[in-house]
Amino acid sequence: MRIVSWNCGGASCGGLTVEKYNEMLRFNPDILLIQECTKKEFNFVKNNSEWGNGILYLARRTSGGQEYLVDYQHWYGDNKEKSDKGLAIIAPDYIIELVDNFNSEFRYFVPFKISSQISELFSGINREDGNIETIDEKAILVSIWTQPPSDGSNDYQKTIFDALDYYNFDVPIILAGDFNTGSNRENIHRYEELKTKLEKYGLKNCALNTEYEYEPTFYNIKTNKYFSNNFCFIPKNLNVYEYHVEKINNQKNWKDLSDHCPIIADFGELKAGE
């Protein structure tokens, strides 16, 4: 499975556009996560680009005696503080639904139930086409664009761990997105603390022990400094086949499209003979 995650915004780069979306398609993502885009931008790109490899996969689910459609694409935003920006997720081979006990107070820690292939990754369950009743919540993918908690502490990581304790997931989870960690060579402890705490939840950084583990992914125009803010954490029992960061290379913006650069993570179960 390949997850591509990218904060498409920036102080001078605007939001999501067809051009930006097409840039992400060249990485051939199985699941694409985009942070800091509006619902209007999401809809425009969906209607004016090759969206989901041209595949429209809708399935029916029954809940409480009522039938409804679920989709492979989703946008979420809460419009707090007069901000209309949020998160987009596109995954043509999967069915995506917000968890039933979603709590919008954890901004933005957005957990999705992922059905179909991702559940097979963890459990080997074979799905009959059109029937997703038997594989609910086999895995959770949390799309992240962390905002400070409501207690005024400005501790972005507290939002993540408060959310993890609140949900107390009993299925495998993946965390990916913009963690707003604020870690760099001067503040490496912020990343080390994040990594150590997430290990207690059975998670590891896909960048662990690679040349990209401490690679900056974000340029802050206000401070003129680079930070490692973007990560993908997965269960420890999964194997990382490839991980890389499309580097900023000391440029202020990535291709003049964002002040963040994309991260790409390929992972899965160990293959035969490995």
C-alpha cells in the first residue's frame, strides 16, 4: 500500500488546485491525504480532473434499518474560528467512513473506517463485491492536520494523545498527515517525544532509520526555519518497503506549490521469502 500525504497550502501558495492534485497523482498513491484545503477547492478538483483513476466506487451499507451510500473520497472541516479549511482523503480502492464516535473537538484528528483492501492487509479477509457488512472497522486510518487543544496550552501533540486515549481503538491504526510537531535540529526532542509516545501505542514511524527520518518537510516563512512536521506512523508488525520525502532542498517552497513537501510511504505485510 502506498500512502501519499501533503499539506497543499502555504502562506503564499494558495489552496488545492487541479495542478496540485495532478502533481500528487504522479506518485501513484493508493491513498492520498491532502491537508489545508477547502470544500469548494475539493469539489472543483473532483469535477475538473481525473479523480480516483476514473473509478466511481459506491457501495451500500445498512445501519439501523436504513440503507445509505458510502464512498472512496471524503472531505472534512469544522469551520471553527471562521476557517473553512480542512482535510481531503481519496482512496479509489477503499470505502471510507468517519468512525461512529467521531469527536470534532480533537482538531484535526479525523479517524476513518477503511473497508476493502486495507482490511485484507491486516486480516486476510476476502470481500464479496458490494457486501461490506462483515468487515467493519478492521483498520482505522487517521488523517491528521493537528491544531492546538482547547485548553490554551498550544501543545499540538497533546491533541494527538488525548484523541488516541479518547478513541482507544481496538483495531490496527495508521496515523498520517501534518502533525505540526515543530521539530528540527534545534528542537529534535519534539520529534523524539512523539516517536517514543507513539511506540507505546504499537506504532512506528515509516521514516525510522531512513535518510529521511529527520528531513525537514516544512518551511516557516515567519521564522525562516525548516521543520519536520509530516509523518506516517503504522503498526510495528508491518514492513516498510520504501519511504521518501520529496525534499524542499533548502528552497522556501516545494515547486512553488506549498510550504510543505509530500511524503510517500509504501508498506505492508512481509512478503514470502523475506
